[in-house]
Amino acid sequence: MKDSFGRAIRCLRVSVTDRCNLRCVYCMPADGVDFTPPEDLLTLEEIERVVKAAARAGVEKVRLTGGEPLMREGLSELARKIKAVSGIKILGVTTNGVLLHRCARELFDAGVDGLNISLDTLDPRRYKALTGGGDVGRVMRGLEAARALPFKSIKINCVLSPDIRESDWMGVIGLARDFPVDVKLIEFMPVKTDSRPSISAKEVLRVIESTYGGATLLSHKGGGVPPVAASDVLEGPAVYYKPGGFKGRVGIIAALSGCFCASCDRLRLSAAGGLRSCLFGREVLELRALLRNSVSDSGLDAAVAAAVRMKPKGYDAGSGPGRISGESEGLFRIGG
Ligand code: SAM
Ligand code: SF4
């Protein structure tokens, strides 16, 4: 299905819970969070129905996220059901990795194709500070467990938040230097509670290029473009580079500075059943009431079509940087 601006909608992000076992400084407000009461979370069956409706509208890719998705009971069962939905070709999970050492095998066996593991520093003290008490050793064990399995893709997500230091993200990209894993550096998207400036995609690329003597551009719609001047072509969700001597790739996502609304193909389903077509938009289509009032499949299809139709052309760059939508104080609420 195409939206009003001709973009085909292919991807659905599903938040399976808004709860989390970490408190990343840029994601969860420090002064406490009102989580969705359990009875208001979509059930696994309700999520499956929405995925089926999305697949009928042309969605091929689903990503399970949160909050921390590995905290949701029955996640593997849900993964198995989603993988069996006709039309769904790729299933990914985005996780903080804290519980991954226990369930990597289960997720793989359930048909999960790829994992994105969030990791903002390798330094145990800094990790503790950035995540509100997390243990980076557990994430590293989770990463090892995942790397031992033949997932189609394993990527590390590192957010360039106002609190991150150069030594943090340079340490994380060291994983791509030493191992064949991809590290994605993601520009911070401002939330209501935090409008401090943060380092841009362009600046990090300059640091990488000067540290490693250039970085070969690997993916860009223009094809193989030369190294070094690569900083001028940061566009699209992830642009991949291979700095000198690296085994893996470094992806840079100019989430804010390089607005890629023109190629956005996403819908997002919140844990409470809110369907959004734009992270920065205010429009939310509440599906939970419909699902609990015996909506028919065609009624659900109409709701998904309505969400696709309300997808805006882009966020309003004219009024300053976009802010993550609505009532949310962070991505944990909508699903990152
Ligand atoms: N708990 C899981 C995790 O951390 O991977 C999944 C949910 S989390 C909200 C998904 C992703 O959103 C993480 O990679 C996180 O770092 C990122 N994220 C959270 N807040 C963000 C922000 N304000 N700007 C950019 N990325 C953000
Ligand atoms: Fe939890 Fe992920 Fe948000 Fe960190 S980024 S607080 S791990 S939901």
C-alpha cells in the first residue's frame, strides 16, 4: 500500500512492552515512569492480528522492540507466529542485550533473522552511568551468544546522546574493527525532557576519518564513492563505511540532520495498541479498543489504511529539529 505521497509502506515496528530493565538517560525519564498497566498491553494474539493486517497492506518487515522486548513473556512464541504470517519476509528484534545470553538460541529457533543490540560504551563504569545501573558484561555475553548462532545480521546500535563521550562511541566502533560486526552510530533525537545539543553524524564521521585515515563509503545510492569526502553524502537511514583495517562496517544514521522522510516506509505499533505512521507526528490511531470490540479483518484493514493515509510528508524542519511524538517522554513508549 502506498501513502498519500507515493511511499510504499513495508516495515512495521512493534513495541511489545514499555517496561525496561535499564534506565538509559536519554530514553527513560529519571523521575519515574507510569508504565502501561498489563491489561492495557496488546495481547500476543492482538499483535498477531495487527501484523496480519499490516502484511495484507504490503508490510514485509517486522521489528520487535520496546521498552525491552526480551522482558515480554511469550516473545519467542510471538516471533514464531509473525514469521508464519504470509508476506512477512524479515523479522528483527532490537534489544539492550541484558537478557540475550539466555534467549538468543530460542529467538533464532523461532525464526528471528536479525538482532540489533544497543550498546553505548564498553566501559563498565560509563555503561552503568548511561543506563542507570546496567552491567555491560551481561551485554557482551549476550553478544557472544548471538554471534555463535547463524543470525542473518547482528548490529550494534550506539546513540549519540548528549551524555555520550567520544571515548564511548569510539570504543564501541572498536568492535567493528576487531570483529565482523556492524556498529550503527545513531544521531540523538530530542525528546521533551532533553534538548541539549549532541554530536552530529557529520562530526563523528570526520573524527573516524581522521583517526583511521579515511573511511570507504560502502552503501550509498550513488554506488561506490571515494573515501574521505564521504561526509558530504550522509543521507538515508544508514550509510555504511569501512574505516581502514576494520573487519565490520560502521553505519551512520543521520536521524535528525539528514531527514530521510522521503524514503520512510515505516509504521509503528505501541505496546498499548497505538498505530503511528510518523515518529515525530501527533496522530495516533488507537487499535486496542477496536481489537477488543470484535473488529473484523476488513475493519482492521481499514484502520491500517487510515494510518497509512495520515502519514505526513515529513516532520516540520522549519520549526527546528523534530521532537519525538506526542505524550511520550521517550522512545520506550512508542517503540524505538
Ligand atoms: N530496549 C531496546 C534497546 O535499547 O535496544 C529496544 C527499545 S529502544 C527504545 C530502541 C532504540 O532506540 C535503542 O537503540 C535506543 O538506543 C534508541 N533510542 C532511544 N531513545 C533515543 C533517542 N532519543 N534518540 C535516538 N535513539 C534513541
Ligand atoms: Fe530501555 Fe532501550 Fe530505553 Fe535503554 S533505550 S531505557 S534499554 S528501552
